[in-house]
Amino acid sequence: MLSLQKKQMNLNKFKELLSVPSKTYQEEDMVEYICNELDMIPGVSYYRDEMLNVYATKGKLNEGEYYPMFIAHTDTVHQKVDKIIIKEENLIRPNTFGKQFNNQMVPCLKAYTEDNKPTGIGGDDKCGIFICLELLKTLDKVKIGLFVSEETGCHGSSKCDVNFLQDVGYITQYDAPGNHLITEICSGVRLFERDSEFFNKTLKVIEDGFKNEMFIQSHPYTDISQLKKKIDVCCINMSCGYYNMHTNQEFISIDDVKNAIIVGQNMVKVLGYKKYQYEYKPIVYTSETVMNSLVQDNDDFQVHQLETIDVIEDEDGILISDFYGDSEIYISNDELLDLYGILKDRFFSED
């Protein structure tokens, strides 16, 4: 395995990837870029499914071995612009999902239009794509999955080719902001047990790699929850260095991305090519729990993106998730009817 400590991250290649537009449902350019990159990595085989999800494999397993798998999503929330110009800047990390960065200035990448106006860089989840491609280059035996249309309800990963997962031993997603987050429960799906060999080993690797304590949290939704429903192995999602997500002020910490790649390399070194079994079981919540409706084994939910919140709709109600405050509230259908009455009186009264 070629260590990142011996081979510096190719920053120009990262900028090239970041300049590719990838608005949800308009991801063809990004998928084409990814496939061109895969063509240049020795020993890699890959294919696209009918949804344009990309599946890549490198290396052959010995008897009794399983592949580590890393995943990301190909879409972003940002509207297409004629040209995305990536600039290096020193920026202050904003306080992010419970972590105070104390005005720390770090080397970053930020995106601009041709007339020098900020535009979304799409670190959510272009950071994850780049990290997965770098791990594919540097690891001997590995699989990656890059899924379309996550931002509006995990449409690509919900239709994942389950045959690709049959020889996978554990799955890691890079799709959380900052440098301090680990997802334990996603869309009501528990990804791993805390008291387990997998998590005990993985937590140390992640904290050593990012050089700080990690916050273990619930995540409203991302692709890893869909894959966890399809295979009984341990899964995890973690930070990959983007900040101010879903805004035109979004930027990426270069050091965080470097550390995330090192974490992935060291995970494989520590966990090896074993299968870390963990059976998916729907979690039963009380009626007061905000994730109550999304714990059902049901993929039929829709995501509506507003300026600062996601509204996740399923058959029993909606979950409102704040991008920045790390807060969530679940509203049942009965409560929605009451709320509708209030809003109707406020905005549509005859007066």
C-alpha cells in the first residue's frame, strides 16, 4: 500500500474534480469524469448501472477475505454555472454541529463564478468522491460505490446492486461536515454497535487521523443507511472536511481531506479484510422521538430542500432538519393537520 505520508495529495486533481458541476439529476458530467479517472487507475474494474451509480473494484481476495468498501454520492445541491473556478484561501472554520473552532484559520478551497461571485463548491459530497478515488489508487484491495441523487432522498443507493455487496466486510461513507463527526444512526438505522471490535478499532483510527475527539451522532439521511439495510455488516459515516454546506459560501479544509484519506488507509490496515457482522434491525422509538417515522423499513420518503432546512417527508409525517443547528423535529400527520389549520388562518383568511 502506498502511504499518503509518502505521496502528497494531488491538489490540482482535487481542484479539477471540484470544478465539475453535479446538481442533483444533472450528474452526467460528474459520472463521466469519475469513469475517465477510473480508466487511468491500474487494476481497477468498474461498471455503471441504469441509474448511473458507479461500482469499482481493485485487487483480488484470498480465500476467507472480504473487501473494505468506501462510498460517497455524486450529486450536490448547487445550481449549474458556466464555469466553476476553484481558489485557495485561508479561511476561518465556522462553528459546526456542536464544535467550536475558536476562529481557527486554515488552508481551504472555495468556488467562484467567472465574475468572481461565490458559488457552492459542492464539498458535500465531492470531498467524498475524491477521497474514495484516492483510496482506490492507494489501497491494494478495495471497493468503492458512488451513488446518484442522494440529496433528494438517496435514490441511487436505495437501488444499489446488492450483488456488488456480497463479498464486502464493512462499509465507510464520507459524507459529514467538519472534522469531528461520526454517524451512529442514520434515518433511524443503527450502523454499528458501540461495544464492538469494529467500532473500538475504528474510533481510535479516526480520532488519531483527524487529531481530535469525534462526536457520535444521528444523521437525518445519507446513502449508508440504504446500504446497511441490504447487508449485515458494520457501516459508518464520517466527516470529510466541508463547511457551510448547501450555501454559496461553502468551502473545504484541505487538511481535513488529507486526514480523511489517511483515516481510510489506516482503517484497512487495522481492520484488515475481515467481515464485521452486524445485522440490521429497525429501531423502535417512542412517540416523542423525532426520528419516529423514518425508522420504519420503508424507502418511500421525499426530501424538500429549503434555504436552511431539509424537510423529509414520509407516509406518516415529516422530519424537519436544520443544516447548521444540528436540531431535528418530527411532526406527525395529525400534528400537520393542526399546523395546516393555523397556517391557513394566518395566510389565507378572508381578511
